[in-house]
Amino acid sequence: MTDLSIIIVNYNVKEFLKNLLHSIKKASQNLSTEIIVVDNASDDGSIEMLREKFPEVKLIANDKNLGFGKANNIGLQLAKGKYILLINPDTLVAEDTFTKLIEFFETHPDSGMVGCKILNPDGTLQLACRRSFPGPWTSFTKVTGLSTVFPKSKLFARYNLTYLDENQTYEVDAISGSFMMMRKEVYDKVGGFDEQFFMYGEDLDLCFRIQKAGYKIYYVHTTQIIHYKGESTKRSSLDETKVFYQAMHLFVKKHLSSSFIVELILRSAIAVRSLFAFLGKKKLIIISVLIDFIVFNLCLYAAQEIYQLIKPTWKGFPEYAEWIVYSIPALLQIIIASFTGAYQKNKLSILKVLISIAISFPLLTSLTFFFKQFAFSRAAILIAYILVLLSFILWRILFKQLFHKLFISDSEKQKRTLIVGTKNNALNIASKLKHKRTELRNIVGLISSSYKDVGNKIDSFEVIGTDQNIQKVIRDYKVDEVIFSSDELSYNQMIQIISSLRKENVEFKVVGSDQDFVVGKTSVSILDDMPLFEISFNISDTKMRFIKSIFDFSLALVTLFLVYPFIFFKHRIASQTKTDFSEFILSVPSVLTGKFSFVGPKKDYDSQNIFLGKKGLTGFWYYETDDEDEIEKLDFYYAKNQNIWMDIEIISKSLNKMLNKKN
């Protein structure tokens, strides 16, 4: 007889599914298992991967997304095992997970369903792995945030049971749908998921029906898994917040008192959470609009004061029209800027703002022909728009510099990476990451299992610690991410390390079994670069090249008028020794002629038949490294991610180094 039937519903998470199946294989060594994957119309190559890499898996390929509950029910109908496991594809199990839970079933005959400790990728406990049913009071404390404010209170923290010790085993109302193990006889008696629930809530409903049938549900702390929560929903167009609270509402309506108060609480929750989600996603747009409105009106006021100094006979904007003067022009500018795409949720665009100003200025002055009562002074408007032009550019540049981290995507951050392992697999990972041209990583070192290796260099990578002092290494070297090789460490060891480091604010990643991808909380990174002709470079984009040319030309003109004459006189006529700074300034004419760019690669790559930009007077290569291999990697990284903000940052850091070197 089959010991365990494992059912996985997959939707566009190929790499996560591949890693899960690898961990399942290790956890099933002494068990008779069957694996059933129900695919909800994935288009990421999941089906092809399963057929090629895992032919032993029973695959059901749906032609549309049927939802979580309905797809699981298809798998449940085929299950033959004594025990059934429903597990999400974006999880990793430990080697002892299955055996320990089956042992628990054998020693607790009253148990109908069990769940284990579920960890987030950063090692923290995933609260949904032990829950109470959402009754009126429980729903209220969850929705209002009282459960978060008072996590240790039995009165307020009933939904996620945060007042209970996570390192003890006990009976609970419900466990997470990402990992649910039950007896086959329970399924035969109770049935599967209620298909009214498309996603969320179906696990609560199933737990409720199992308890109603006389079985108990347990949270078991003796084994743990990792869950990369929400990977499938990231790849769908669903409104998670709305679906979650609607599912809670359906559960309450079906099983508990369907009172007006409960319905009001849940409906309010949907509205409030949706509003906060909207504000969170659009915060940069909202901030930009508010700043533009304020700055525009400040410029109008300043223009009025300036023009009164130039022409004392002009008395300024009349009082009766001030509310229109300080509202309509600014709103017109904002509306036009919105249509030109100047306001984006993760980007401050200078070019599109300039375009919007170029449109709004003639439009506003033209409107005064039709509204003569507001045609106060075109000269004042001209002064105002000159100030607006300068102010809009200036505040965006300053904002970008002050809040630089807000605009850096995960692919753009230079991560300080620690590799756990010292054998061939770990060295192969470290080498691939070091030479990966499209991502910036600083491999700070390796972690060994023995103190004897500490201080040694293996293939140019230094062993800087062991699994016993990894916490100290992370702090001392300011590590951002820790990467494990699933071929060198057991999943049990990896999960134990992650669990012990939950407070370090580090992202933990696992390399796929074929050493071709890294799975993490925020992304899936392919280890081997694509062929060069398939890589998309920002530097080759027509729009980006145009903006870069305007920037180079404008900065070169300013430099030639304000700085170049002094440096030229000092070093060409007074014959003083050249510094990096003077070389930089004296090379500015070559930017005007188009031979160089202010920022670019250190050398030409014409021989590789690829355009990485004009050679730069400076670049990452100036202040990052002297290693030729690293310089080439930095040049490729720059070409892929180039934008005007990156150029400003590189010039700023380069000038800082030049002036410090000079001093």
C-alpha cells in the first residue's frame, strides 16, 4: 500500500516546483509515495519540465486556472495513499518532515489532520500555520490590527495564536493550506475542498468540517518547512486582499452567525485594506503630485515677487483671483504631466516632466486669450515657468539622491553574498555568481563545517566562518544574502540554520538541484547568463541614448563655462601636475565631440560585436575595482541597467574619490 500521496497544485512557479520535488525525493527515502501535480494552465514551461525531469510524477494538465480548491480536488480523487499531503509548490521540506508527521498520526489516533512549523524565507514563523476560526471577535481583532498590536494577548491574538509557544505541539482550529497532511479515511468521510472558495478560506472550511466530523487538528513543532509565500499569486492578476477578505466573509456566512456586524467588519476590512494597498503601491506618484503642486505655486509666488522688483508698477495677482491663480495652473500642469507619463510608481522621470512643461506653458498662455479677466502678466508666467523648470528638475534630483534606496530594484542592488559550503558545488555556485554579468554581487566568502578550513582560500574564495559562527560572520561582513547548495547540505540543516538566523534581516536562497538557478523570496535568478545577443541593454534603447546624449551635452557645456577655464589655465599654462580630477575636466571637450561619454565602459567592445556605450571618462570601473574581469562584468552591468540617475550617482562617487585622492 502507498504510504503517502502528495498533491501539488502548480501555477507558473517552475523553479520552485523543481526544488520542492528535489526535497520531496530526499524526504521520501524510506516511504512508498506517489506524487500528483495538478497544473493550472501554466505557461512558464512547468509541464515540459515535469515531463522531462520527473516522468514518475502523475501530471494533470488543466487547460485553464481552476483555482486552488478545485485543482486539489482533482488530485484528491486520484490519491491512493494511507495519508494524503496537500502542499504548495513554493515550499521546501526537511528530510524528516514526512516520517515525523506519520509517526505523530500513529501515536495520536484522534488526529485527523496535522500541520508542521512553517518558516518564511528569512527564518521567521509563518503565522498562518496555526490559526483560530474567524468568528466575530476574532475577525474584529484581526481587521483592526489589535492582534498585531497585542501579539501576546490571549484576548486579542486569537486568530494567529501568537500568544502560544511556537516550539510546542497542540491542538488548533486550523492550519495553513500550504501544508496539510490528513488521513485518507478523513478525506473519504469529509470530502475535499469546497469549490465556492477560489483561493483562501478553503483550508479553514476543510478544517472546520474535519473537526465537525469528530477529528482533531494539530500543529506539530518537531519538524519544519520553508514556504515562499505568494509566489503563484505574484504571477496572477488577482487582488489578493479582496479575495482573502471575501473568503473570510464566505466562511463566516457558511459556518458562523451571518450577522450584520460581522458582515460590516469584513466589508470594511476589504475597503480599508484595499485603500492602504493602493496608497502603498502609488506612494511615489502621490508624493510627486503633491510636491509638484506645492512647488508650482511657490514658483508662481516667487515670480510675482521677482516681477514686482523688475516692474514696480505691477501690483501682482489681484486678491479676487488668487484662489484660481494658485490652483488651476498647477492642476493643469499635473494633468498634462499625468498624460505624458511623468508620474510612475517606481520612477522619477525628468524627460517626461520637461515634455509636460513644454506643453502646459503655451497652453496656459493661450487660455488667457479666452479668459481676459485672468490675463494678468505673461512676463510673470514666463518667470514662473523658468522657475518651475529648474525646481522640478532640482527636487527630483535631490529626492533621488536622498532616497536612493527607494529606486533600486533587487536586480540593481550590489549584494554581499555568503556561500554555505566548500565543495565543488558551492565553488561552482560562487564562480557563476561572481562572473554573472547582469547582476552585481560581492562574494564575501565561504562557510565551512570545520574550523580547520577558516582562513584558507579555495579557488580564490576565502573560508571566513563555519555553520557554528555564521551569525557573527553575517554581522561582521554585513551580509545581505546567504546561498545554500541543496547538493551539499541536507534540507534539514538548511532549515535549521535559517530558523536560527531569523533576526538577522538576511535573505536565504537555495540553488536548484541542477545548479542552474537560485530560488529566493524576491526572485528566481538564472545562474548562467544568456548569450550576449539575447540580453536587453538599456544603453541600446533609443530613448535612453537620447536622454544620455542630452545629459552629456548639457553637463559638458556647463563644465566648459564654469570649471574648464580654471583647470586649463592651472595645468596647461601654470604647468602644475595633473590629478585625476584635472584629467577628467580637461577631457570634457571629447564629450562634446561625441568621442566619449561622461559615464561608460572603460574600453571598447567592438570586437565582441556588442554596443555597451561610448567609452566613459568615468564609470563603475573607476572606484569599484582594478580587476580586469570584474571591470568587464561592471561594464556589462552598467550597459544593462543604465539610466540618468545611475550616471549622476557614478559621477558623484567618482568626483568624491578624485577630490579625496587630490587632497
